[in-house]
Amino acid sequence: MYAAFFTIGLLTFIGVSTPYVLSEILEIPTGEQGQISGTLVFWTEVVTLIVFGPVGVAADRIGRKSVYLFGFLTMGVGYALYPTADTVTELIAYRLIYAIGIATTTGMLATIVTDYPQEESRGKLVGIVGAMNGLGIVFINLVFGSLPERFVASGMDGTEAGEMVHWLVASLCVLSTIALWFGLKDGTPAKEEDKPSIRELAVSAFRQGIRNPRIALSYGAAFIARGDLVILGTFLTLWGTTSGVNNGLPTDEATTKATLTFVTAQSAALVWTLFIVFFIDKFNRTGFLAFCMAIAALGYLGMGMVDDPTAASARPFVILLGIGQISAFFGSQALIGQEAPLAERGAVIGGFNILGALGILVCSVAGGWLFDSVSPGATFVMIGLINAFICLVAIALRLTAPGRMPGVPDESVIAARLG
């Protein structure tokens, strides 16, 4: 629960802090920030694409905890260096260090969430993890996102305020490393004699996707579900910040206002979590994914009709956006958790994360171009259309290959229990 609280919260803070760094520290014009933000996310996901596979293999060979600790420490280094950049190129370099950290920590969070629950209550744990994700996002972004304005009010200049906030976040990464050192279980869930070879692990994610259409569907859902979160964290905050700056607000005040908009979306997601957790284990996972993707599509398409995300009139769309984003997370995580086989679980989750990284890569580049060249709302329309497509695929698969109901073990689990 601690890992869930801080992993995603620390992941999303970069989206809140980047507009501040671009505007206040690097003094980039607002009309250029969309493509620069997209470029930063693009290179982040290039690194995660490279790292996710080895992370999955390492998790199955040396254990989840050691890999997780490395990820938190690396993310802390990235945050500490981020506000010291003097050029966009240097900022990208520091973002790549952060990227290694988030690829590792998010991969391990997904893996341990898959490891720990019994199948009959998997959905409930996913729901609780989603609630902790939401609480972490709200807490970290609300507290740290408002600090630049407070530091400036206390007498710091904009650069000093930005540096101080990022160094505090880096310290939180170190504290989280210590907490996970004491709290997580050592080793791997498979017995030593049951562990596949490294070569087998490397190809298992692809093989399982070919054999099992529901794993393939999970990969497709990951493509857009992780893209949902990054688009929300990157472009919603950027949209709110640039709108404030263009309307004459100082950068620190515009950042605070944009952060509150992002927190509103995540608060709505948190409330939705408390409702949906009671139903997630009562429905077929494939059908539940279709339902979740439908909500996400509505949220993102609705946001395309908004002119200013920080305006009071936009609040209903922001709330629906947060509900849609967390729904996509629930649906994809519950399905892959049910379908991933035990001995190859880390590698399959690695494949799941690779598809998520590809989705972020594509959505960030296309979204950044749409943000600057068409309109900020066009970025959200694009994501909504992709969610709608995955929803249709999930409906088709629910009718043709729905899979087992939650709580019903598959053949490999039954065989293991019988010895």
C-alpha cells in the first residue's frame, strides 16, 4: 500500500513540475511548450521501452524488492538534477535518468500487485491499490505543487523555489527506498526449480500474447491506459499552466491553479474507486474492461469540448476525465493480473508495460503536436478515440473468448494444487 501510494504519486509529479521548469527556469515561450513537453515524454518512453524488458526478467530472476529499490533511488537522482538544467537538451538528459527510475518502479508495482492477492479477491486489491494511487497523486501534487508559490512568497526567487521543491521530492524517493527495504518480501514467487531460463523469459511475453487473446487485449489496453495517465499528468497540467500565463498570471500562481485542476481529476478518481471496488470481482474481466474503456472514452472526448480546464464550467468534464483514467487502469490491471501465468508473470507484466510505454510514446508525440498546432483539446479527443476502439475490441472478445470468471482458477493453478 505504501508502494502504491508513492510510486504513482512521484511518477505524476514530473508532469506538474515540468511546466514550471520550462516557464520559470528555462524561460521557454508558452507556444513552444507543448512540443517540448511531448519530446520530454517521448524520450522518457524510449528509455522505458528499453528498460521494461530487462526489468521484467530481473524481477523473475533476482526478486522484486531489489529491483524496486534501485528504481526509487534512480528516480530520486533524476528529480534532484531536473531543476539544475540550463538547456532543453540537459533537461532531456536528466529526464532520462528519471525515466529509468519510473520504468523500474512502475514495473515492480504492477508485478507485486499481481503477486500478492488471491484470485477471488484480486479485484478488491487492485481497487485498493487504485485508491492508494489516487491518494498519493492528490497528496504529492497538492502539497508539492503548491510549494513554489509559497517559497516565492517567502522571499525565494523562481529558480530557487523550483530547485527546493525538486530536492524535497528527491528526498521522498530516498525515504521510500528505506520503507520498501523493510516492507517488501524477498525473492520471487516461483520456486527455483520452476524458474524459466532468461531466454525463455525474454520471449514469454510475446508468446503468451499470441497464445492468449485476453493477454493480447490487456496489452492493447495497456497501450492507452498508461497513455491516459501521462496525458492527464502532462497535458492537462500544461494546458492549465499555459492558460493561466496567457491570461496574465505569474508562473507560480498559474502552476498552483493547474495543479488544483489535476488534483480535482484525481480526487474524482479516488471517490470512484471507493464505489467500483465493490463490483470489480463480480463481473467477467473482459466485459469489465469494455465498461472501463467506455467510461474513459467519454471522459477524454468530453474534455475536447473545453476551452479552459481551470474554469469552473470545465469542472464536470475534469471529474469525468479522472473517473475515466482510473477506470482504464482498473480494467487493464485486473485482466492482466488474472491471465498472466505464475512462472512468467514478471516477463508478461514487462510486456504489458512495454506496450504501455509504446502508447505513451505515440500519444506524447502526437499529443504534443496537436496541442501546439491544433488545440489543447484535440490531444484529449485523440486519446478518447483510442479508448473507444479498445472498448469495441473488448466487447468482441467478450462475445467470442470471454475467459473465466473471477475466483475460478485456471488449469495450471489446479494442476499445481494437485501436485
